[in-house]
Amino acid sequence: MEYSKRSKIIGMITALAAAGFVLWERENFLELQPHGRALFAVSLLLCVLIGAAIAAHPSKDWKWYPLWQLAVFLMAPMGAVAAVERLNGNLLSDLHATGWMWVDNYCVALLFFLLLFALSGSVRIPVLLLNPVFLAFGLVNMYVKEFKGGPLVPMDVGSIATAATVATGYRYNFGAEVCYAVIVTLLMLALAFRLGMGKGVSRRALRARRVLRLLSILVIAGTAGLFYGTDILIHQGYKPDFFNQSRGYKNKGAILEFMVNTRYLRQNKPSGYDADEVENAVREQAPPQREQTPPEKPNIIVVMNESFSDLKVLGDFQTDIDYMPFLHSLKENTIQGNTYVSVLGTGTSNTEFEFLTGNTMAFLPAGSNAYQLYVKGEQPGLVRTLEAQGYQTIALHPYFRGNWNRVKVYDLMGFDKYIGLEDMFPKDIVKRYQERMSPYTFRDDLKEKYGRDDIILRQYVSDKYNYEEVIRQYNKRDKSRPFFMFNVTMQNHSPYNSTWYGLDDRVTVEGSAEPCPLTNQYLSLIRYSDKSLRKLVEYFANVEEPTIILFFGDHQPYVENEFISEIMGTDVTNAEGEQLQKRYISHMMLWANYDIPDEYEGTIDRISVNYLSGLLLQVAGLRMTDYDRYLAGLREKIPVITAMGALDARGQYFHVDEDNPYEEELSVYQNAAYNNLTDLKHRADSLFYLND
């Protein structure tokens, strides 16, 4: 062993600092059940080992030094797995209980270490670089789970910029898990810091290292080819838990599950796809255009309200006051019901995509984001269908324009104009908000500028002010053309543990076995949304021009699992199939200020969001593309098709990837959606655009 006064001092200081860190988190450790005390003791022991590793290290001239290098190199991936899994809510023993899954996670991590070893020829560099990277991955995964209710998947990487703009509004908990993961990572770094080749290394040793680097490349290439190029490992169970990614990460480990998800980043051509056959197959199943005579082309306002849903679709519960009194009162010239979506807690743009295009996320890789990954060229859909009938088309979102790649996608969809936060308020105020990302500064600046404190509710633009902007744009419209507005709100965005600023009219859940402050804040926001919607409807009730308002939520919120499990009557973390699909039900309402056909008025028990734009065109009496008509016919057989499963007209649940009675119909839909979105060179434009 080699010692120096300097290394002993540094080792002692580091060990004391690390131990102080652990002691600071002592209460958080002890609150962990059932292993809190053991983790606390292990963490203190690791602090001692960190100090020892820095203070004393093997001499490079020691004959067993190469074995020491190998031991540290092989320990490092285990340290990475231990850190990541603690942040994932697991101990290594938990993964052992699910079938030695810690070994699989270790092997995946080891492949990354071998790759960096092959590239650098160093045993130290992989440890010094990759252990912090794995720690960062574990932290991001932990916070993503906390904020959106699901783990970090590869498809989220394209959404980093969007996530960063809202991340400052969350409260970050440190806690014992983070403390333990950091301590484990520090130990790996301390062990690796002085690793290196000793003096006078023989040519034989250098040749051996080159051989090991070559073998590493072969192992990595072979594993990658086996996983990405064949289905062998897939048949052995190495695939994501598509029904419940959170469950998959918990049972199989975060590192392994993240990597198996990467196989689905690319959209594959449907089996048996033939672009030349798509057009005929769709037209054969498309019912004829229904002749309707609306008073005139109605103005259309579509509001996709952030996180709006009626949680009573999950199960009954009591509140001190009604949180949706206005919606409950609407009857005349109104359609209300349940609309099924493909996302939960986040992924707003995927619901937009399904609504605006008629395509479904069911045929895209699980967890992917259509706006970020797949909308590459001009995109036909509702916007271009309305444009072809003379409509002025405007998109409005009271948050940063660039989120979810909307600037590019809205242009490809054909919107005449896109209004974002940067267009709604003075540039200096928005710029200061962007630089500081402080909702308090933004709120104060707006109050000083406009002399009102209802523009912001908590930290986002309120529905009330948002609808005022809708009305302003309506009054500024080109009066020679019918008006279409697609409005994505922001008021109800998570988190639901933030300041209650502006939320004076509060809703409280009564009779719950566990406290549910997140749910209380969420339901209070829904009540404010309901109030604001009343004002929007009342305004257009007094407008002479025929107008339709279509209102629906993009997804349910992520609130307390304990409360959701209580009202569902089952542990939601283990729910699957039809039971889990209940978490993907949103509320929809279509209202008109004129008499709509009696056949539409009333309640729709189930309709997935990919069908909503077609329903809107039918109620408005507008022309539909052949693709719209085809989807209207398909809805009669299968009214719900989402990434979480499908429901047929009898209410029977199935998943589109499983054997089912509708494989032929779904094959036609999948081929048409692929042709619409991806096969741009061979797109059957006559299906997706209105013909003159």
C-alpha cells in the first residue's frame, strides 16, 4: 500500500464530509421501511471505505496490481446498478427476488464500461466517467417518475427541452435514496481515481490489453446484433412492460428496461404493407359522405384543456363542493362523454397528434412522441381539411412556443398562425421569465403591467385569461372567412404541490382513508376551469354567428397513487389491461350555440381522441376526407383505439398487438396511418386531402 500525508488528509476530510452528509439525512434513512436502519449503517461504512480508498491504495508495482485493476473495473458496474436501483426504489435483493434481474442490469451496465475501455484502453476512465453518468440517469429517472408518474424512457430524450422549461416549477426532494446513491458513486470514484498502468509495463501486458479491447468490441457488437437484429432475446422476455412501464422498471431494473425500450425508437413498416393497396382498402370500408345542411359554416373553437378529467370515472368519491357544476348543467345542443387517450400525467402533444391527424399512438413505438420523432413533412389532418373549406386557422398555447416542437409541427399541419406566450405579453417580461424561470417574477411583472392578479393561477396562465385571448383573436378574425381556433391551455399543469396562489375557491376530498393534498389542489383547479369555461360558453351563446366549442382534456393528472387505488378498489401500480385503461379516460364536451342534429345530442360513453375531429366535422356538417369517413365507419366497430388498448362496440377490451377479432380492420388502419405519417413518397394524398 502507498500512503502520503496529503492523501491521508484528503481521505479523512472526504470521509468526514461524506459521513456528515449521511448523518444529515439520518431521519430520512430511518423512515425508510423495512431497510432504513441497515442502509444507514451501510452508508456510514461506505464513507469509511471512501476515506480509506483515498488515503491508501495499492502500489502499481505490486505483482497483484492487475488483478486489483480488474476487481475495481468489475465492481464499478455493480456500484452503478446499486445507485440507480436505490433511486428506482429497489435494493439489489429486490431484483434478486424477481429472478436474478440484478445480473441482467449488471451485464447491460458492464457493456458500457467495456465500450469505453475499448475506446480508451484505460480501466480508470470508464469508472470515472460512467459512474457519474449512471448516477445522473438514476436521478433523472427518479424525478421523472415523481413528476409524471412514469419512468424515464428513451423516447423522453427528445422532450428534454420541453421538460426543462417546466422543471423549475417542481419541488425536488433529496432524501436517503439520493444520499445512498451518491455515497456509492463516490466510493467507485475513490477506488478508480489512482488506477493506471504501473512503471515498466511489458510488451506482453500491452498486447494482452489490446486483445482485451478487441474482445470487448466483439462482445458489444455481438450483443447489439443479437438484440437489435434478431428476436431471440425478445422471445426470452427482454422487452418492455408496455402495459405498465413503471411496473417493468420496478420488477426488472431501470438500466435494463431503459435499454430494451431503445429497440422501439424506430417506427417499423407494418407487416404486409403495400402503398399501392392502401387507397382501395380504405375506400372500401369508408361509408359515404352524409349530406347535411348547417345554417352556414360554423366557427369552431377547440379547447384541449391541460390535465382536465373527471376522476370519478375511476370510482366514486365525495367532495365538499361540486368541482364541475357548469359542465354537469350543460344539456341542450351538447354532447358529453368519455374520451380515451394514450398518455397519463404528461405527453400532451401525443393527444394533440391523435386529435389533429386521426392517427393513433397505438401503432407507434410505446412511449414515443410523435411531434418529436415522426412528423417530418407536410401533415394532412383537421387543419388542412378546414383550410380547404375556407377556414382561417389559428393555434394558441399560453406557454413557450417551442415546447414539443410545436413551431415546426404546426407549420407542417398548415396553421395560418401560432400564438404562444411570447406573443401574448411584452417581450421584456417574457424574456425575464425565460432567463430566471421564476413564476413569482413573471406573476409580479404581469400584475405591475396590467394591474390585475388573475392572469396567473399558481404559476401558469389561467384559463380565464386564456379564454379572454381566444375571444380577442375571434374579434380580430378575418370576417370574410369562418374561424377555427385550436387552443391548448396550461393552467392545470402539474405539479399539484405548488403554491395555492389565486386558488381561493378550494375543493376538498371527504372520507378518504389517506390525506390527498395533491388531489385537492388538482380538483380545485378543475373547478376554476369549469368557471372559466362557463364564461367562454356564455360569451359565444350571445354571438350571432353559428359557433361550436369542442372541449376535452389531454390526459388525467398524476396525483396520489394511494387515493387512486382507493377509489379504483385495486392497487393502481399493478393494474393492467382494461382496469389500467381507466387511467387514460378524459372528459369531452361539444356545445353549439345553434340546434345540432338530434342524433348527436346526448352522451357518448366511449370515444378515443383519434375519432374526435371526425365527430366534430360530422356535427358541423362539413365535408370530410375519405380518411375521415373511413375512421367514422371504424368507430362504429371499435370506438376506442389507444396505445393502452382498444374497446369494441360491445365494450370488450383487447390490445392491438394481441390476437383479436378485428385484425383485418386494424391492419387497414395501421397501413393507412403509416402511409399518412411516414411513407411520404408514396402517400395516397387523395385519401387525406379534400378533392375539389
